[in-house]
Amino acid sequence: MMVDENKLVIFQDKKIRRVWYADDWWFSVVDVVGALTESDKPRDYWYRLKERESDIGIELSTFCRQLKLLSSDNKYYLTDCANIEGLFRIIQSIPSPKAEPFKLWLAKIGNERINELHDPELAIARATKTYLQKGYSIEWINQRLKTIEVRKELTDEWCRVGIEKKSDFAILTNEVTDAWSGMTVKEYKKLKKLKKENLRDNMTNLELVLNMLAEATTTVFSKKEDPNNFDSIKLIARKGGTIAGNTRKDIEDQLDHSIISPDNTKQLHNSLFSIRKSTKEKIVKSKQ
């Protein structure tokens, strides 16, 4: 599978339409059905599949949303779309040889996650392997794993002082991020041209360090002050982020440029590759 910038995903030479909605990618179910079944009438196939599953009490439509997608006549029509989670559930109902690899993969992933519940260290090893495959350096990976530990300590502390809602965690994270970087998480991701990608996975080492400092400091202040209402917790979040923000400004004053990078992972890896290539060429020339 590969991504086309023109809001398409190319899967085995089949074009899958998609649209960004509610902070997630949603894919045309009819296009996916057509790619996996090679039916010459994928809409009819999808209709019959829904009816067949409905007969045994499974409503596949509950995994879909009607979203407007561009059709072959260059007009937009409401189309059944599903996000990745919904698609995987729908694929499980498709009796096709091309769907079988997805089903086997889901079974493998399920087994891995159960094993990780018994031995969490396996999850760390899996994360490290994934980052290596994506081209990250060992130094960056070690730093990233440390940020996960620091983030967990902060969220545990927020839970201790009474934070339960996902929206409240997001608000507090925005306070910390804005205080140290000068941007909310949404603005930061926009700067790096990110959508669903993890912001921390697209940070430089220095950005990671400052974000980690902000979260670690917030945790320390919260434990010391023991806040008992959301407004107090919010003030502490900004206070912790401000400490890291002041550090950022001190560094930038010495460097005379911003250390908040607009580059995302792809650009950062390309820059690193160029540096390594240039260094290698210099070494070769020096030996000649």
C-alpha cells in the first residue's frame, strides 16, 4: 500500500479514495471492497455483504459514515466511509483470498498484544524495532522512549488529582505545550504539516528534551502543590511549561534562531541522510 498526495491510497494498483474528517482518515468502503474482491460491481457486493451480515445480527453500517467523495464524473457524492479500525472489522466479513492476509495479520497483532500484557518489555522492544525500521537513530529512539516514561508519570499525576476526561487531558497538554513552545498542539502539528501522526515522533532531539522538561517539571509542581480543582491544575501545567519555555528562549538567544523546527519526520530523515552522504563523500576524498 502506498499513499498518493491527491487524497488517494494506492492498494495493489487499485485507487482507494479517502478524506480527512474528525482528525482521522476515512476510506471509501466500496473502493476497498472492489480492491479485495475484484468484483465488477463493488457497490452491489457491499450491499449484499451488509444484508448477509445483518441476517446474523451484525450491522456493518455502524462502522461507517456517509462522507462526500469525488466520483468519476468529477462530482462529490455521499459515500460509505470507514476509518482504519472500521475497515479492519469490515474486512473480516469479506470471504476473499485477498482479505485473508489482513485477517492473519490481525490475529498476529492480537496475539502480540496479549503477550505484551504479560511481559510489557516486549512492547518496548516492538516500539524500538518499529522506530529503527522508520529510519530513526538509536540516540533519538532512546530519547523518545524516555519521553514516554515522563509523559506516563505526568498523566498518572493528573489522574491522581482527579483528571478523568480525555478532553481535560488534551486541554492540560495544550497548556504545557503552548507555554514552552508558544503553540498549541494543533498549531504545532500544523507547522510540521501533520495530521494523524504523533507530534513527538516528528520532533528533533532538542524539541523532545524541552517537551520532556516541561512535562517533568509540571509533574513535580503538581506533586508539591497538590491541586484540588481543574483551574489550579491548569495553572500548574502552564507553570511547568513556562520553565521549559524560558529555557528555550535562553538557548535561542545564544543560537540566534528558533529551535522549533517546522520539519516533520520525513524532512528530518532526508536532512540526516544528506549530512551522512556529505560526510561520507568528504572521507572518501580525504583518502584519495
